[in-house]
Amino acid sequence: MATAQYFVDRAMSRVGVKTAEINLEPSEAQTGLDLFNDMMSAWEVVRPIGFIAADTLDTTVRIPRFAFGAVVDNLAIVIAPEFQKAVSTELAATARGLKDDMRTALVKIRRVRYPSTLPTGSGNQCHDSFLDDRFFPADVETNF
């Protein structure tokens, strides 16, 4: 699992606020953490992924690994205006694509129960002597 520091550092690097040699100032790190919590809390309402707000940068963030890229790139887009940085079209496109992929991965398709009055074929007669499928299989007395 990754910490909040991981997401904030990577997002800050993506928009050029942080370089490899220089650590973030405490105020920059706190701003990044606040924006991270705000963004993830908004996402959690729409599509739950198990996020719990991080109190500090050392807090472990328990989200699925497939969501890491989407979180980093979208957090970079959220952070950029705060530090007067421009968002490249490549970053915007990548963030959008990764967020769409994350949403797709979170969708759970369930079995659909069909009503008994839903037609199962094209007619009420079957020319096969072994099968006698009816157009409406349930409630024959009611439907016919």
C-alpha cells in the first residue's frame, strides 16, 4: 500500500512543482494533502473505492492498485492551478483515460431477473416434438 505522500509527491512532480532533488515545503505538502483528500472524498461519493481521508502524509491509503495512475494524474490536474502551473494536453488526456479505466474496473455487472411475461421466442408453437416452448413460459392460464 502507498502513503498519501506517494500520491502528493508524484502529482506535484507531474506538473513541475516538485523536482527529484528538492523536497516540498511543509505548506506545499499540506496543500497537496488537502487537495488529495478533497478529490478522493468527492470520488468516493460517486464511485466507492474504499478511500478514507488521510490525516497526515504518512497515512497509508488503501485503494486498489489499478487506481493509482488515475489518482496521481487527476490530482496533478487539481494541484496545477494552485501553484500557477499549466496542465499539458497529454496529461489531461492521460488523466481522463485512466479515470475512465478506473471507473470501468469498478463496475460490477449483476445478473438480471427477467419478468415471467417477457417473450422468450417468436411464437407460441414449436415444431419440435421434444420441446414445447411457449412464448410466455410462466402463467399459461393467465397469459393465454
